[in-house]
Amino acid sequence: MLPHKHTIGVHRRELLQVGFSALLGASAVSTASAKAKDSLSRGKPKSLLVVFLTGAASHLETFDPKPDAPPEIRGEYKHIQTRTPGLLACEYIPKIASRSDRYSVVRSLAHRENNHLVATHHVLTGQMQPGAFFDKIASRDDYPNYAAGRAYFRGAPEGTPVGVNLPTYLMEGPLLWPGQYAGFLGPKYDPMQITNDPNHPDFKVDNLRPAPGIEVGQMRDRMALLNAVNDQQKWLADAAETKKLTDQQNQAISVLTSGKVAKAFDIDKEPAAVRDKYGRHSFGQSCLLARRLIEAGVPVVQANMGRVQNWDNHGDLFKRMKGDLLPALDSAVSALLDDLTDRGLMDDTLLMVIGEFGREPKINKQGGREHWARCFSALFAGGGVKPGQVIGKSDKTASDPTTTPYSPDDVGATVYSVLGVDPHAEVRDRLNRPVQLNRGQVIRPLFDGTGE
């Protein structure tokens, strides 16, 4: 049977493939040949850990509560003070609130896309989706996500993939969420997609280990034999597709033989107390696994909180958030903040907690909030961010920013700068046309401490 092929021209298997199981057919990423351009960052380029609140968390129920607003705006929850002057938080994230001296919050994010797919692409790539329309699915004409954009200029570190996304692949029926992979840069820059639950007792990623009966030395021997055959058939080396496959094979061998990433996935090696602190649920263990991958040298890791509609609460919002979402967020993100600090990773890792937009200030008749891209919040920590700040303000109902609004383009410029990539560098699309990687501006108050 032929593999199912989506209308975007990409095999589903190609998109979901983790990529290290088959030696001669591995779809691991390859090192970019392009040279890095000037970076806007200072000093050593950093890593990126994205906690993505897929489905869009409510800013009013997290970092921008409005206790003085009418009940239909204010909602059911109480607010609590944080350690940061001027920053209130929801009562159900007390651990995160008590650690506000380790992060800063931007409360004036804004854009125009109230559709999940289009907005997700915008937030996770720093660019509007080309030809965007309602529920436009992923395409090889999309912009690259941050892992792919970084890899295009800086390559993959020795023995690691360009990035890892976990624990879910954002797909619902025929809808394939854009912003998860390399877009027009092609499959060799795609991050790994892990779709196993790290909270499961039998969690493992077999694709990162040699097949049973094959030792690492044997794999090196097989690769040497393959290279010898290719040397004898130079006409193969002249074929562009063959060269691409060889690059992917070399990268797969590098990851398999280094063992760094494979060991990072052995989450059961973590002390029980550490695992308990993150929370014994899929999201908590995903955040712990993300930290382990960052520590193993993976430059960009994205941990999705739930499946595609997890935070999309159009009804019964207050019961759902209080019961499931906010406690899990509180335990996992507070543990991440502690762990990154205690293990000396905070300075070299930018932690970003963000969704694709916010929620409508007025509560609907079903007790939920609709999509709201005009104003939302995000948490930033590490990577040079000056902690203990509130960047931006919203109006009395959290409907619109009253200070300088920052777009996902600006988030992208900030991310690329931290990763050691010039946000305004030029890349080439599938038609070999020059395209600017990003058109935003770095959110400077995060780093200079001026606030706004």
C-alpha cells in the first residue's frame, strides 16, 4: 500500500517520523551549509525551551487578572500578589507567582489572527503564514519554526537533532497545525517529533537506539561500507537527492553513536522526588524531559501542554482550568524555573511560556471565553532576560494593550537574537527566492530592564 499523502505534498509518515531507526533510510536532520550571519545577541548564543499552551490560555486567568472589572469580565477566580510590583496572578498558580523574581511577563502581546492554525504558525515562526486563511494547514511553503531557522544558519550541534517537539503532534483530523517544522527549508531541518507520553511507565523512544542485535561499532562499519560503495559510484554523489540522504545518514549516525540524546530520554533515571515536583502527568514529565534534552545539548525544545485544543475553553472554563490545567501548569513551570536555576542552565536557556493568543474578556453564555488575539500575555525567563519585570499593560478589561504592543514577529526577533541568529537574515524559499527570516524587532525591555 502506498503511504498516505496529504494535499500539501508531504507524506504523513515523513512528518511524524522521529527519524533514527533505520540506518539507510533515516530522516534525521542534516547540518546546514549556510553560514551564520551577524546575531543581535551578546555573548554566547543560547538555547530555547518553549512551553506552548496550545489552544490558547486565558490571560485573565493567568498573568493579567482584572479584580476590579465587572463579574462578566473578572470571572470566578481570585487574584494573588507576586514578588514583582504590579504583577498579579491567578490564585491557582501560587508556585509560579512565588517565583516571579525569576521571570518577566509581557502583557501587551497582540496580533490579528483569531484562528488557531494561522496564529500558531505566527507565534512559532515569528512570521505570518504565507497565503493565510481560516484553518490553513501546514505546507512546505510555510516559514520555518525556530529550531529550523536556527539550524539553517548554525547547523545542528554534534550528536543532536536540530530540535525536539513533544509529547504531542498538533494534528486533528485533516487539520495539520503549521509552525511545527521547517516549512520551505525542507525536511532536513525538521525537528524530531516525539508522540509518546513521558509519564507512561514504559516510555521510551526506540528510534534513538540501535535495532536489536546491532552494536554501535557495527553501525559505524556499515556506514563505512556505504561510503566506500558511494565512492566507487561517483555518479550517485552528483545527484542532489542522494547527497541529501547521505547528509541525513551521517547525522543519524552522529546522534546514535554519541548517545547524549538517547540518555536524555531515560527519564526514569531521574530521582522520584524530582519527577514528583514536576507533576506525575504528561505535561509535567514533558517539561522535565525538555530540561534533560536542553542539558544534553539540543538547542531548541518545545513542550506542548496537551493536545491541540487543550486550552480552548469556549465553555465551562473555570471548572476545567481549576481542575486540570492550572495546577499542572503551576507544578511543571515552577519546577522548570527551579531546575534550570539549580543546574546552572538559566543563563544559557531562554524559557518562553506562551499560547497562540488570549481569550475574550467577556464570558460567554456557556461559561467560557472566545478567541482573542488583540491582547495576551507570555512568560519569559533566562537567556539574558532581566527577571522581576512586567512589560506592557492592558486596559481595564484586558481587551487591548495601553502601551506599546508586541507582535509574534517581535517574539520571533527576540528568539532568533537569543539563539545567535540575525532575525533579519536572508533565507531562500522553495523557488530559491530571497526571503527575510523575520521582520520584527527585539523586545528590548526584557533585556535592558527598562520595563514599559
